[in-house]
Amino acid sequence: MSQTATTSPVQAEGKKKLHKVAGPLLLWGIGVGAVISGDYYGWNAGLGLTGYWGYLIAIAIMGLLYAGLSTVIGELSAAVPHAGGAYAYVRTALGRVWGYLAGVSVLLEFVFAPVAVALTVGAYVQVLFPDVPILVSAAVLYIGSTVVHLLGAGNSMKIEFVFTAVAVIGLIVFMVIGAPKMSLDNLNAYSGGAILPNGIGGLWATLPLAAWFFFAIESLPMAAEETKNPAKDIPKALVMAFLTLAVVGIGTLTVAAGVGGSDFPGAAAPLTVALSNVVGSQTWIVPVIASFSLAALVASFHAIVIAYSRQTFALSRAGYLPAWLSKLNKHHAPIGSLVVPGVVGFVFVVLGATILPDAIPVLVTLSVLVAAVSYMLMMAAALVLRKKRPELHRPYKARGGRVTMWIALILAGVLIPAALVSFPLAFVIAAITVAAFMAYYFAVGRKRVGNYTAEEELALTDHALTEEA
């Protein structure tokens, strides 16, 4: 092999590859784990907005959105199996600028979402250990998760699977205990028996809360380059994860609402309140549910760290962000992509714990807003690729084809104004942050981004090396 071949920039990029360690089970742990904390907190306010029956409609609408997303992302990830996820799909279909916007939207989604999770972890730790400050718990969570990820994807994914399994078991235990005490009267109590007690407006405002039962499942394809057989395993894991989340989400909502409680919609720890209505104020309830809740929160946080680090890594490797962010350590973990977003996230934890009012719902709304932008761009990319790249190898095809893509695109668009009903501050923060990223791109990034994605160059390099061998 010639010296030129061994030192070319494209082959140099080949060193920035992630290890393939994941199969469908570990991927399921990421997909479910990223979302599972949403069953333990945050969603219950919707019962006060639209009642139980209206909430079921809201879950059905958001379930349709995320079912569509899951099957379409399955097609995209099988055809474009790279760590960039949304960025890689959208850039392949729509070009550099739109790809960058999709990547930035996903990055912001996964930087802000774990801030809300970290604040909630701090609150639950105080339930068990009242003297531990929220910021201390959050700092331990950020540092601990980052260190585990720096030790390599294999170990971090196995730990993620364990926490996810514990969290799912916790929900099953909750449903088994609560189900015998359910009643139709309790389900009707939140709405006076009406389907939509507050009309379309109440249903509209509940949509972002219903999305919380599925939100962040799209983090799963971020592990594409670390998947042994992405063309088969990612679509399979996405379907498995969606079905799991749909079952436990509807079950949790139904059992919690079915055991009653007028204070339930405003409860910070809804499952604890619900169980209290079943077994009374026995001392075991709070620590048991708090422990399961912590497992769910850690699972979500840990999975989302995978997502933001891989998105940062992909954008850096492509030239959109500084090159040092995609530097790998000896365990093939992206150092800067793990540390920098973590530091930024913790700054917002400090702001949320000290001066930002309504920090958690604002952060949740902000995450949903930018996520919806990435959803629309991914669906547009899928439609364009179906039309302009029919020859593209698609080992897995989305169920429902273009119809599913259009439905998911429209529902994602509906989610944006719905998320703005109660917390317009989220839109202000999102607009300022996205504008800053776009300004960086036009000032610096576009000069470094080539005509081909780094992933495409790596594929060409692999092909060339195979041919030479």
C-alpha cells in the first residue's frame, strides 16, 4: 500500500470509529431506558387538563407519532447506519445546512432533557436522604455517568440495561399492587365522566405530557456505529422498545388514575401518591417507590448521555463542530463529546436549582420543541430519499411507507405549538440557542465541512481498503 493511501485525510478519519458491541437486547435497554423515567414523574398533570379518557386520546395521538417515528427511523438507520442519527439522515437527503439544523436540534434535545432528569434525581434523593443537596446529587450523576461512558460502550450499555430492567420491574410491581383497587368511578372522577372535559384546548395542552411516555426513544439509533448488525438490530430494537413503552405507559396511567386521589394531578411523585391510596401511609411505600424511581431516572439519564455524546461526536467528525470534540480515548469513547455537553448541562442544573422558575416543565417543553423540529426534518428526509434515492439499499422499510412518514411529519408539527401553550420561555431559549449554533456554522463550520459526510468517507475508505486487500 502506498504512503499516500496510509496518510490520506479520509483514512485518518477512519481512526475515529466506535466499537461495535451492541445487539438488540442492549439497544432495547437504551431505547426503553431513555424514556422510562417519564412513567415515574411529569405526566400526571395531564389528568387535570383533560381527565383520564382524554388522556388516553392524547396517548393514542402521541403513540401514533412515535410509532411512525420508530418505523421510519428504523428504515433510515438501516439505510444510513451512522452515529449521527438525524444529522446523517437529513444531510444525506437535504444537504449540509438542514443536516446541521437536525443535528443541533437533537443535540439540544439531549442536552436539556437530562437537566430535568438530574433535578428530579436530586429531589428523589432528598426523599431518602433529606440532608443531601440537589446539586450534590446532580453532580454525582453527571460525573458518574460520564466516567462510566469513558470506560467504553460495552460496559456502559450493560449498566444501562440493568437500570432499565429494574425500572420496568418497578412499574410492573406498581401495577400488580394497584390494579385490584381500581374503579371506574375513580377513572371518571378527573373529568366528571366526560370524554374531553376541557374540550380540544385541554387535549391540545396534554399532548406534550403524553409525549413524555415515548420521548427520547429516538436516542436508540445514536448507537448505530456501535451495533453489530445495525440493519437488522436497530429496527428490531425500536419496535421492541416502542411496544414496551406503550404497554407500561398505558398501564401506569390507568392504574394510577384508577386508584384515585384528588391531589394526584399535582403530585411531584405520582406513583407514591397513588400507592398511598391503595395501602395507606405505610412507611415502606416512599423508599420503595423512590428507589425504583431513581433506577428509572438513572436509566434515562445514562441513555441520553449516549445520545448527546454520539451526536456531538458525529457533528465534530463531520467538521460542523471543533475537531477535538471527536477525539477518542483508548476505550474508543469520545472524550470531549462526553465532557463538554455534560458541563453545559450541569450549568443549567445550577440555574434550574437556584434562579430559573418552573425549571423542570420549562426544560421538558424546551426538549419537546427542538425534538419536534428534528422529527419533522427526519420525516422530510425519509420522503425525499424515497423519491430521489430509490436505489438506496433499505434492509428494513417503514411500515405504511410514505403515508406513515406524512402522518408523523404532521403530528410533529402539531406538537410544536402545543408545547408552547404554558411555557413560552422554552421557545425563547430554543430560538436563541439554535441561532447561536447557526451563526457558528456560517462563520466557522461551513468552511470545514466537505461535500461528503464523514460517514460516507469512512464507508469509501473501508471499501477501498477491502479492494486493496
